[in-house]
Amino acid sequence: MKRIVYLSYFFEPDLSACSFRNSSLANQLASQAKSSEILIDLYTTLPNRYSNYKLKAPKFEKKDNLNIYRISLPTFKSGIFGQILSFKKFYTEVVRLNKNKKTDLVFASSSKLFTAFLGYVIASRSNSQLYLDIRDIFIDTLDSIIRFKILKFLMLPFLKILEKKTFNYATHINLISPGFKNYFQQFKNSNFSFFTNGIDDIFLNNINSSGLEFKPNKKKLIVYAGNIGEGQGLHKIIPEAAKLLEKDFKFLIIGDGGIKRLLEAKINEFNVKNIVLKNPVSRVKLNQVYSKANYLFLHLNDYSAFKKVLPSKIFELATFNKTILAGVSGYAAEFIKKEISHSFVFEPCDVNNLVDYLLNDEATSSIDRIDFINKFKRNKINKEMASSILKYC
């Protein structure tokens, strides 16, 4: 029996784009591999994405030919050094669990490079092929968000060595955003694919229950749900915009992250009364909240690295018949303008542009995105991607 090692730092039931993508993909891969007598050992972590949204999952779970190993991580505060310590634990445990085991193919889904590098270590030691799923260009992002030059000086040269070793070794690299293509031309790998994120089944179903205990009044409701980190830059746009829209609009922000306290400080600084902050919720409840909104909000910080990305949140929001407010640039802006009707794209952190649009927008009675939904269903994309992976086994 052949064996695939599957690496995904987050996995069901955790709440993250990584988990949503890989939970579906792993199940599809196992289904297609079953007839070929291929065993899949998946290594991930116990749920840890949000400290204020606790989830339980078994450390080991078997689903036919899919074995799921969940590794316990130490508790840490959000921040780059805490994440490094947690990944070190994940790295050492995965290497230990794979010692002296035969491996035919390693698949690694990675945004922060380290999971991809772990895939390289296991694949090179077992002389097996490596298939990478790249969800972000980590070095590019770090170069944008790290403010201290000494940290860049110490970290980036070392990370570039790891990046070159990893990507040059890979047999195949999937880029989740076509916007990454130019960056990856520096590596010798010539086998690329572009399987994007997609729409999960849960967002294709109408859920009519009441959801959160949030009762919007006559004010129009703008909803943001997701990570509240430096990458989203909510503190640079929402408090000031909300203050200017205080008379007619209300913001509901659901999530957590490293910049949440800064966001709260900015809300207090502007003395804003029309923003409600909620902790992360399940996707079922999130579905209900989206259904009650007038607008759905998406935003990335004004960093050059984010001009290449394609946020997974886009696919989630576009399934609802709501106007999407997207503060993005580069490839994401091009994608939304081309693929998603009834969306307003504005430059990241441009408060005035957002406010002017909302004050002059007339409500749309009918929004139909059925073509988009049919094109980007997660199941459809993952069937094709799983078939692509199995070609190397």
C-alpha cells in the first residue's frame, strides 16, 4: 500500500481558511485514493486558532484510509515568536511520528512557509515527491508587515534560504492565487497549477433561524467576520468610517486576532457608538448573520504584498445576495471586478471613498451570482485538485 503524508497546520473543526480548505480537500483526496489502496496520514494541530473560541477534537481519528493525527500545542499569545514556538512543537512531533516510515508522496498546504519546509524535510529524507499548496508568499508578507529593520535583517536572509530549498525541491506547486505567478518564476519548478479557494456547501444552504442576539434597527448593517490582524488593517478603516456614518449605518465585527485591542482603542479614540464587536462564532451562526446584513465587508491592509493575494473570504461572501464592500488592490481587485457583480472595490484604508459610496448607494433589490457559485464550488475545485495530487503517487 502506498502512503501519502498530508500536512495542514489547521484542520476541522478549527476555524480558519486553512482548515476550511484542507478539511474538504483531504476528504476528497481520501475518497479518490481509496480504490487505489493509498493510505493518507494527515498531520495537523488540535484546535487553537482562537483563544476565546474553544473547540474539542480527538488527537487521533480514523476515517477509512484517512488517519488524522492532531498535535497539542503550547498556549501562547498571538505574535510571531509565539507562532514560531508553536510550530517548533508541530515540526518536531511530525518528524518524530514519521521516523523510519515509508513515504511515497508528501502534500503540504502552507501560508507561512514553515509547513511547506516541513514537507520538504520529510520528502527529502524519504526521497519522495513533494506537492505544495501555497496560500501566501510568507517572505513577501513579512517584508511588508515587520516594522523593525533589525528583525528583517536577522530573519529574511535565513527564510530565503529555506524558501529556495523548499520550492526548488518541490515536484509540483499549486498557487492559490494566480497573482503569485511572477514571484515563483525565480524557482526552477515548472509544474504549477492554480486551484483557488472555493465555496463550501454550508454557504449554499439557506438557514432561516435567528442567529446571534443582534437586533439591527433602522440603520443599515455592515458585517465583517474573520481575523482581526495586521493583514486586515481594520483599525485603519472601520472606526473612522463608522464615525462618519454614525447616523445611518451600524457595523458588526465578528472575530479575534492580534490587532483586536488596537481596533478597540481606535473605536474609543473616535468615540464610536455604532460598532458592535463579537467573538468568533460557528459557520452555521455566521451564515445566519450574513443573511441579515445589508453589506458584507472585506479589507486588506495597504501593503504591497497583498496586491498578489486572493482572500478566501471573497468566495464566502459572494454566495449571499448582498453588496460586497472590498478594500483591496492588485489581483484581488481585478478578480472581484471581473467575477462578482454588485461589489464596490475601493483602495485599502481609503475612508472617504468608502463613506462617499455608502452615503450615495441605492439599495439593490435583486442580486444573482449563480454563475459565480457554479464556477467556484469547493467540491468541484477539490475534485480536480485531488486528481492532480494523485498523479504523483
